[in-house]
Amino acid sequence: MATIIWLILVYALLVAIGGIVGYIKAKSNQSLISGLGSGVALAIAWYISLQNPAIGLALATVIALALLVVFALRFRKTGKFMPGGLLAVLSLVAGIGFAIGWATTANI
């Protein structure tokens, strides 16, 4: 269970770094704000999961699924795999992993 909790932090860092890279490459303030905001929200979910894994993993699942929708829509709009498609796949995998971890800790 500890591994999946630490993966929340890894995912948070990837999302935050992605926002920074989007800002550097495309001068996109939206990428910077959403990437850092999502990264901070995931870091909060990670911190909560250290005290209460069920709540932290549930929060991380919701955030990952919300990001899945955002990136899937971006991929659909642009048709380019980078970055929308890649981040949609990453968010899908993360969301499924967090959901399985949440279901395990919540005894569902």
C-alpha cells in the first residue's frame, strides 16, 4: 500500500513539471497555473494519504480522473499525442491505480 501512496507524489511532480515545461515551450500561462495547481492538489492528497490512506487515495483518484478528462479533450481537439494524449494515458493509469488502492483500503 505504501508504494501506491508514494506514486501520488511522483504523479504530482510529473504534472507540475509538465505545467512548467508547457509554460517554457509555449509561453502558456494556463499550462503553468493548471500544472502547478494540480500538482499541489495531488501533493495535498499524498499528505492526507499518509494519515488516512482511504481519503487521500479517493482524492487522488478524483483529481487524476479530472485530469484525464481535460487531457483527453485536449488530445481530441489537437489530434497530437504530445502532450495531451500522453498525459491522458498517464492520468488513466494513475486514476485506475489510485482507485484500486482506495478500494483496497476502504474495504470495498
